[in-house]
Amino acid sequence: MSNQVALFNGEQSVVMSSKTGKTGSFAKAIAFADRQSRLNLSSMIYVNQLSNGTYRPIVNDILSSSLLPKAVGEVAQAFIPPTGPVPKANLMQLCEYVEKSVQVKRMKAEQAGKSFELKGQNAFLYGLIERIAESAKSETVDA
């Protein structure tokens, strides 16, 4: 029995397999898939949520990360509704806060003669934030 899962969404696909194929478990395939496959699956889920207008999951993930300094995070949380849907404008404002915060962190590190690099969850989330911000800049607005 193969413990392999393939997910297709339009033009994208993710194929994952675990190292031991005894149960045929989807959960196991995700757990033991290679790192890039897990990241691709996660990106696909975020893209689906965003394209369906479901912004709360990524907003919550951003706010629970360490991408924003505490004071900025508190300001950002003030304009996010505590429950229910999050408007796209609020997501875009949060992305802008994150981009500016990361730019400040990078600038401070460079002034101190240090290198600055996001790692792990923060690097992954920041990559998504950059894509979200870029897509908003490239949208055409009819007047």
C-alpha cells in the first residue's frame, strides 16, 4: 500500500508520501512529507483561503508571530474585528505594518553592522505577506 497523497488545485499540485506506507493515512503523509511539500501544501491552503475572501486565518497567524514588535502588534489588533470575517482592507493594512516593521529591523541590523534574515515561520509568513502586498499593487482599479 502506498502512503502517498496528491492534491490538485487548478494549475497547482502537491504530492506527498510518507516513508512507511502501512496505513494509507493522509495525516501521516503530511507528517512525514518532505519540508518543501509541506510548505507547498500550506501555501496552497492560504491561497485558497485568500481567494475565497477568508482572511482571518492568515491575520491570526501574522498576529501570533514575532514579525511585529509588541506595540505595533497591539495597534494592529485594535483594527482587526475580534470575531467574524476580517475585511480585506484590514489584511492589507496589517501586511503594510509587517513590511514596514521588517524594513526597520533590517535597517537597524545593517546600521549595527549585522546581517538580518528572517527564519522559519517568520520567513514563510513574510513571503506570503510580500505576495499579498504585491498582488494588491498590481490590481487594476476601474474609475
